[in-house]
Amino acid sequence: MKIEHFAFNVEDPLEMTQWYVQNLGMKVVKQNKTAPYMTFLSDDSGMVMIEIYHNPVDEVPDYRNMNPLIAHLAFVSENPSEDKARLLKSGASLVSEDHLEDGSHLVMMRDPWGFPLQLCRRGVPMLK
């Protein structure tokens, strides 16, 4: 089986969509312009999607105060330092930055709504 998407309930899916498209290179695959604003975004490979929406049936998790180790969205980054600087200018915040013994460079950030994002340059790439 192949994963189609990962979904999460957020406070402002329309604004978040714009930010993810402009700053993370994601593309809108499908979007409802009415509540609950279900939006499917694909990465630049077109093989992975996330879904964001605002569904009042359940609460939006307090992403800002959750430890990013509970859940985060990780992106392959050719240059985490440059991407970090660019995202900071666009409203993201820095959580941590690690250089691992295997040559990996990992940067944990939060998007402007507090959802954790990780920038990954692996010493040994894990994806094809």
C-alpha cells in the first residue's frame, strides 16, 4: 500500500495554504472554498499529499505548545541554512538545529500557525 495523504485540523486552512504554496513549494491539488475548507497539497514530487482543513466538529490541536516530536511535517532540503533564513523572513520560527555525526543537518521550525516543520538534509539520503 502507498500513503495518499496525512490530514490535520488547523485554525486557518486558506491562509496556511497560501503560505505553504509560496514558501514550501507545495501545490494545491484540490480545494474547497467553503467550510471546512478541505485542501489537498502535494509536494514537488507530486507523490505525497497533506490535507488541511478547519473542522469545528473537533478542536484544533494546540500545535504551538505541542512538542514537535509528537508530530511534525518533514521536508527534504538541499540547503537547510538558506531555507531556514528564508522561512524565518516569511513568519516561521526556529525551534532547534542539529548537525548529526552522519552528516545530516536537521532544522526544526514552526510555521506561522505553530505547526512543526522540519528541514532535512540527510548525510545518507533515505528517499529515492
